[in-house]
Amino acid sequence: MKTTKKELNDFLSDYKDYKKIMHTGGSLIRCTLYNPETKKVINFIVDDYEYSYGDGLINRDYDLQTLEYIRYNMQIDSEALKHYKKHVLKEITEGSKVEVVKGKKYPIGLQGTVKKLYMYIVPNTYNKVQVQYAILETGEKINTKNIKLIE
């Protein structure tokens, strides 16, 4: 029994609110789609250079025209990527509101807005040990492992 593959119109209706946020390179091309409303993430393997065109580990639910559309015609949406990093990955960026959750130097529960992020390279480690710090608007320098995103 042979199943029919879905076409481009099926993809556009199934994933109409999804935005492309990532496109990986290498021999296995993977595109990541994200829906900001539901916070769902879908990965599509659109090409595999280890095999001839149309073979390999590619997504078998959709036809090749749809996979080419995902790969070439869908542009990376920077706003959706920012939303993904903030709400799904909980990544701390400049302008984020944070709260201290551990440590001895600053009181637990201290809240503030991140003014700047920087990497501190520990001396005599040949750049192997790097620690990320956040500078709050009030001047505190806090290790990012000791704070969490609250907004």
C-alpha cells in the first residue's frame, strides 16, 4: 500500500502560523520552524548530501517541492527567533528583567534589568575557562548562572 505525500498547499495550511527560525548547514540540512502563539517547535530535514537527491534522512511526509520551499523560500524571521530565545530557551539578553536566585555576594530575590553582558576569561587558563556576567542597570555584576529570567 503506497501512501501519497502531502503537497505544498497541505504544508501551508498545516503550518500557517509557523515561522522559520533556524537553518543548519553541513551534509544534513535541517530547518526549524516555530509558532510564537503555541510555542511549538518543528524540525524538518530538507536535504541529505550523503545520498542522491530525494533520498536519505529527509522528511518523507511532504513532497520534494515542499521541502525546497521550506529550505529556499522561507526566510528566517528574526522576531520569531527573539521570541523563541526568550520564551522557550529562557535566554538572558540585554534588556531582560532578571532575579538573583543563588550566590552570596548579592541578596537572593534582587531584581533588575540587564544593561550589558560580557565574558570574563579566567587568567592562566589559556581561554578555556570563560564565565558570562550580566551588569544590571544599578551596577551589580552577577554571574549569569546565579540569575534567572523573570520577564
